[in-house]
Amino acid sequence: MKLLERIIYFLFTIFIFIVLWNVMTRLWDAFVPWNYKTDFIGVVVVTPLLIAAAFILSSLSFKVIKATK
């Protein structure tokens, strides 16, 4: 049961990351000028923040789901 819960957690985290990535991409293309410096900032700074946010949101979602059982 614990393994299934971890797999669902990981898949849910990937789904949240994909959604955040798409939102960030649309905002980045709309407001940030395209050059190698901004792309480097996006890869080095923004991507790890998105990964962290996906794990945090997934963790909070699972806590809420467990609390409502």
C-alpha cells in the first residue's frame, strides 16, 4: 500500500510540474526578452523553483486528502 501511495504521489508531482511549466512558459514568453542570459536564468533559477513548488503543492494536496478520510 505504501508503494502505491508513493507512485501516486510521484505521478501527481509530475502532473503539477507539467502544469506549472506550461504556465511559466506562457508568462516567460510574454514578458521576458529572449536571449541566452534569460534562458540561462530560466534553467538555473526558475526550473528548480518549479520543481520545489511541484513537490510542495503535491505534499500539501496529499495532507489535505489524508485529513479528509
